[in-house]
Amino acid sequence: MTHTIHRTEIDKMIVEVTHLSANLASKIINEIHREQPALLDYLRYLANNSPVSNDSSLFSQTEYRYVYRMSIVLLKMLIDSPYWLEEVSWDDLNNTITISQPVADAVFSDPTNLANTVKRLAETHPEPELLLFLSDACHKRLDNKPNEPPVRARYRTTTFLIFYTILTSVLNTRPVEKSYSN
């Protein structure tokens, strides 16, 4: 198992991203868009479209901003990792969604057991701490508003699948050939 991204690094990135000035946030988003336009377009698409139903009003504006912010944390973590070499295309995203169907089936079959399903996935995942962070981000607020729920309970599985799709798309575009640490 390649385990290159650690929880302490993720926690630092959460603080960094949630405290960015508008200028620095714009710079990071431009960097991500330049290197991975399909991933950022996918996030923008989710503002008005559900990845799992025809419900165009899946997330509230606050929930969408949270999902977007946590996705930026995820992408920023991947920028500095050995995974960030190949551009993810819409075909890659669609392929990831197709090959991730067993994961979607597992989390939707028992949404109340999402955390346990993710723990089982993490046992063989190349980035278990990053995967567990994504699950945590669905259940508890990981940014500067700890008293607000991040996402309504009925949308937590969908939120996890969005995060999982982004992560898996990046991981599937290139195998890691070297060990990495900051």
C-alpha cells in the first residue's frame, strides 16, 4: 500500500484553505483549473446537478460551498503529491463513476453505515487517511464553522461519492512509482 498523505498534512491544508484571502483562493482555484479543468468543471456542474438523481436542488447553497471547499482541500492535497501528473478528463470521471458502482451500491444500500463501509475500503486503499478524511468531512464540519452540520444526513452518501469520484479519478490516471513524504 502506498500511503503518502497523512492526516496531519490534511488538517494543515484545511486550516490553510479555510483561511485563504479571496486573492489567494482565486490563485489556487486558477492553478487547479489550469491543471485539472475537468475536475473543477465537475464541481461547478454539481452546483446545479445531482450526480445520483434528477434532483437539481440536491444541496443547499451552504452545503454546496462546504462540499466545494472540502473538494478544494482534497485537490490541493493531491497537487503536492505524486498523483498530480496526468490530467483527468470527463471520460476519466465517467469511467471512475462506472468502476466505482460497487462502492456506490455499498454506501447506498446502508447509508447509516457509511463510516464503517469507508473503514473497510480504507483497509486496501492507497491513501487510507485521505479516504477517512473524506468520510469525516461528510459527518462533521472540518472547517471554521464547527457548530454547523456540514451536510444533511440524507445527502452524506452522495457527498462521499463526489469526494470519492474526485480522488479515484486522480489515482486512476497514474500509478504512483515512488514514495512521497513532505
